[in-house]
Amino acid sequence: MNTGSNEPGEVAVASNETGTGEAHGEQDRGLGSRAPEFIKARRALHLSWQVGVFIIGFAVVVTGIIMLPLPGPGWVVIFGGMAIWATEFVWAQLVLRWTKRKVTEAAQRALDPKVRRRNIILTSIGLVIIGVLVGIYLWKFGITMPWKLKDQ
């Protein structure tokens, strides 16, 4: 097996020299359909398989998009739908690889002591500003519940 990468920090893509087309492990898998061989062998069946995978992935992605403004794990559901699409479509596999690489880079940056210190300082400043604004509001208007109406 040949592995190689031109860029530092980039995931090496493995090529299979046996010629069997079989890949071992998640990183070694090539791009393309993950459908069973008997489905890929029949064009009409494979096309209907792809349509089914697309529809299921689309439904999951749309559910995730709906969950973004609502309570729920919207982004997790969207990436779940992308993972469903990635079982069949190369473009989704490439998007997921790019996303995984960016998330890993962001996690590494977040572990940097300078970045952590900056984030803690900015969060503290933000909390102080919010506290001051809440204090000013309470001083000016006091604590009154909006649903309690004064008797007229």
C-alpha cells in the first residue's frame, strides 16, 4: 500500500496495490459507493439505491435545518444526513473529509494556551458587560413580572 501526503497535517490517502478494489479501515477506503456488490452489479437497482439514499439523507438534512432555530441538535443531524449521503456520493464524502479536517484544526487551535487565555478573557469581559446591563435594567425598572397586570 502506498500512502503519502503533500501537505503537513493532511490525512494521507491510501491506494490499494492488490487491484481487488477492497479497502481496509476508514482512512484507507476510497471514494465512491458503499452499496453491496450485488446492488452495484445491476444498474437499475444501483440507481434506485442511490435515489433512496439521497431521499433519506435529504430528509435528515432538512430535519436538521428545521432544528437549527428550534431546540435540538440541528448541526449533528445535518452532519448525520451528510454521512448518509457520503455512503453513496463522492461529493458528500469530500465535504465530510473537509469538515472533519477543519474541525480537527479548530480543536487543535482551541487547545493552544494563548487562544484559551484570549477566549477566557473575552468571555469574562462579555459576562461583566451583560451583568452591568442587567444591573442597570433592574435599577431602572426593578423586578416586575410581565404577566402581572396592575389593577386598574
